[in-house]
Amino acid sequence: MINADVIIVGGGPAGASCAWMLRRYGREAVVLEKDTFPRTKPCAGWITPAVLKSLDVGPGAYPFGMIAVRHIDVHAFGKRFSLPVRQYSIRRSEFDAWLLERAGVPVFTHRARRIRQEGQVYVIDDRFRCRFIVGAGGTACPVYSIFFRKQRPRSRECLIVTLEEEFACPGADAATRLWFFEDGLPGYAWLVPKEGGYINVGLGAKYHRLGGRGGELREHWSKFLKKLENLSITGDREFSPRRHAYFIRRDTGPMQLGNAYIAGDAAGLATVDMGEGLGPAIRSGILAADAIITGKPYSPAGLRRFSLWSFIFPGL
Ligand SMILES: Cc1cc2nc3c(=O)[nH]c(=O)nc-3n(C[C@H](O)[C@H](O)[C@H](O)COP(=O)(O)OP(=O)(O)OC[C@H]3O[C@@H](n4cnc5c(N)ncnc54)[C@H](O)[C@@H]3O)c2cc1C
């Protein structure tokens, strides 16, 4: 049996940020992560200046490729305009691996499945034991489903379904683009260039507003590919986009029960307008660590619910 004061299930941005903060304050923590990093994660990979601030890192201190995005080419309601912004784009495989390594805590490659509470301790798969447990395993986090599902139910209205693909496209036109509500999509599509000649394309929509139990997303994807073809960046590429789902925020219950906490997508914290999940994941991971260190209550009160305005005015 491996004993630790705090065990964090999931080594994505929420888990890594929680581990990083705990270690900074001298608390013993270990991470259980089912995948070996660097791993692929479906994500457009745009981050705000607030994310870098939370991580205590300047853009120049990030050791991998990061593009500073200053304008977004926005398409909405048949109009097209250039929106001045202050954002950054990163590749998730690099960003997540860097965050987890920077946390500097032991990481066990292990998929947590069975978790039980025995008095004051949590036992995971009869192999790990801890006093505090943090669920940071994303949408399918077992800490959420075992301890929180009943008290913090997820609503179908908050489910976002996505299709996404990232690919190498050296020398492509480097404009970041967003298409809102095109062809009746209840959401938006994106094209986000990354450093090193990569491009991320995808679309995300509210599941309950899509017909055909979400199957309609594929039809939107086909229409989206036509737009990309017109931009002459996809060539004759055969796309096979990955599907992923996550929840935007709706505070329906606690994020802490005894010494169990949930953070990031496990708690369903993405912003309600843009589905920004990285900022809330990182902030909630840090807040969970703070609550463990200080014993203060843990809640989403300090987390942003919206991100549209902070696109343009990062100080907000
Ligand atoms: C297509 C798409 C595009 C997006 N684009 C953006 C964007 O541009 N900007 C933005 O801010 N947000 C974006 N988001 C949202 C963002 O990706 C998530 O909100 C963010 O990844 C949440 O981080 P997390 O650490 O909570 O979860 P995750 O990043 O999902 O990390 C969870 C980790 O837990 C591990 N894990 C899962 N189950 C277990 C288990 N049982 N045992 C051990 N380990 C486990 C997983 O392997 C994973 O590494 C996007 C989401 C999608 C789907």
C-alpha cells in the first residue's frame, strides 16, 4: 500500500496545478494519472493572460512554443470582422506535460477505478491510501462519480460536445478564426494556429440544442471542412476528428465533501459563454490546494463564469 497525505486523481491542468501549489507549501502529494505524458488531449489550446498569472509564469518563461494572438478573425451572422484580443495559443501535449513535471511530485501511471472511504482515509484500488483526495480526472473522473454525482448532478443543458483535430500544416496562413452559430450550429467553430506550423480546428456545441442526439455535429463538421477547403489550408487531408464532451458551469452542489475535493472538468467549471476550461481548471486546482493547506472552505466563488469580455480586456 502506498500512503500519501494528498492523492490527486488526474494529472491534467487541474491536478498538476493543485499538486504544484501543495508542494510549494510543503504538503506531501502524489498524482495518479492513467496516461503517460506527453499525451494528446482534444483542445483548441487558447489560454488567457490570467492563466499565466495564476501559474506565476511570464509568456517568455514558457519553454515550449506559444503564439501571442492579437487579433481574431470573427465570423458571425454573415458578418466578418477583426477582433483585437490578448490571448495565447499552446499545444496541450506540451503544456500539460510541462505543468505536471513542474509540479515536482511523484506521478504514478495508474487508472483509478474503485475508491472507498474508510473512516478518515480514502483507499484507491487497494493500492493507495490518503487523508485528502482531489478528483481532477476530467469529465469521467471517478472521484466525481463515486462521491459527488448525487450532490452535484450534471445537467444535460450544460453538456458541450466537440469534434477536434490538430495537424501539422507548415507555412499555413496564421490567422486565428472563430465562426459563431454558422449553419445553425448552437456553438462555434475555430481555427487556431500553433507555433511550429501546427493548426487546431474544431467545433463545439450545446448537446441539448443539437438534433439527432448529437449526431448532427458530424454534419456541421462536414460543412466546416468546406470552409477550411476554401481557405486552402487543408489540402487533400483525410480528417478523423476526435470527439470529447465536457460541462460548462452550473453550481448545483458542493465541490468538497469531507476531505474529498473536485476541480476542473470533474467539477464542470468551464465558462458559460466560450467554454473556456483551462483557466477554471487551473484556478480551481490552486483553490483546492489552498483549502487543504488552510482548512478554509472550498467553492467556485472566485472563478470566472464568463470569458468573452476578458478576451478583449484581459484585466477584467
Ligand atoms: C475540443 C475541445 C477544445 C477546447 N478548447 C479549449 C481552449 O482552447 N481553451 C480552454 O481554456 N479550454 C478549452 N477546452 C476545455 C479544456 O480542454 C478543459 O476544460 C481542460 O482540459 C480541463 O482540465 P482538467 O485538468 O480538469 O481535465 P483534463 O485536461 O481532462 O485532465 C484530466 C486528466 O485526468 C486523467 N484521468 C482521467 N481519468 C482518470 C483516472 N480514472 N485515473 C487517473 N487519471 C485519470 C486523464 O488522463 C487526464 O490527463 C476545450 C475542450 C475541448 C473538448
